[in-house]
Amino acid sequence: MSENEEKAVSLIESLKSLVALAATCIGIFVIALGIKYAAEIFNLMFFILKQPDQLVDPVQRLAGVIGAGAYDIKLSDRTIPVANIISLIIYCFGMVTCAFLTISLMQAGAKIISMTVGDGKATKQLLQSVFGKRLQALRDEPTERRGTLDR
């Protein structure tokens, strides 16, 4: 290999490492953002569980948007506020959806990191140091003895 080719290869390898580093930083940022939002959502859920009277005003306002008393079911002894029930379901569904999205955000960050950091040689060395000769014996064994579907 000539000197120019070696410089080009080293430049490409450096660029590849730089892109992997940037992607890893983005993945860490996405995970941290997901953790922040998940903490806020779960904090809100626990706050509402501890003080459910704080949920009355938002549910009433949402019920007013839906139509408040227009959908009430009137029985002989009481009235069932259907708009309040629907608004409570919408509110709870929104909180669960936000919690799911923040957890998905953290999972996406973890996938970004695993795709950029996954070094095959390091994984092989780690497995060889942990399993030692047993891993070498499995690698040398014929494939039909391992039960693969290559038959």
C-alpha cells in the first residue's frame, strides 16, 4: 500500500469513528431526554394518585369541551355524568400514551448506541475470556453437531 492509500484509509477510519461518536452522543442525548420526560410523566401520575382532587378541574374543563351535561344519563335516583367519564378516560389514556412514548424514546436511544458501539472484535475477546476453551471447542465443532439448519 502506498502512503497516499494509507492516508486515505486512515482518514476514512477517522471519519467513521467520528460519525460513530456523534451517533453515540445523539443516542445518549435521546436516552437522557426520555428519562427526563418519563420522570415528569410518572411524577404527575403519582401526584394525581396522592391528590385526586387536583384532577377535578382539568376533567371538568375537558368535559365542558365535550359537551358537559348534554350526554348525561338520567336515572330515577341519580344522574350519570357521561362527559366526565369520557374526559377522565381521555386524560388517563393521554398520560399512558405519553409514558409509552417516553419509554420508546429511551429504547430508540439505546438502539442507536448499540448500533454504533457494537464492536465485533471486542465482543469476541470478551466471550473468549469468559468462556475460554469451551468457546474454542464450539467454534471447531462441525455445524451438524451444533444442530443448525444448514443440512
